[in-house]
Amino acid sequence: SKLFEEFPALKKRYWGRHFWARGYFCATVGELSEEMIKQYLEHHFEPDPAAEFRVEP
């Protein structure tokens, strides 16, 4: 909305359509190593109960 306020021509051009394109996100993590991030992720998500779901014939 800030962009549309500052550049009114964008609002006319993109009215009713998506302004942003699909893309990717990149961020830095400072002094963390890849191993530290993996350990964090392993311990900060609850186990998925569906992962253990089995159907026996």
C-alpha cells in the first residue's frame, strides 16, 4: 500500500492483479553454522503424528 501511495500509476497498472512475482527469500543467520541451524530445527518442531501412520492390508 505504501508503494501505491507513493506511485499512484502502479495502482492503476496493477489494479485487481498481483503486484509481486513468485520468487525466493534469502536471509543471513549471523554467526550460526549450518550444523547449529539443523540442530535447532530438529529440536523445535513437534513430531508429525502422520509420519508414523501405517495402513496394513
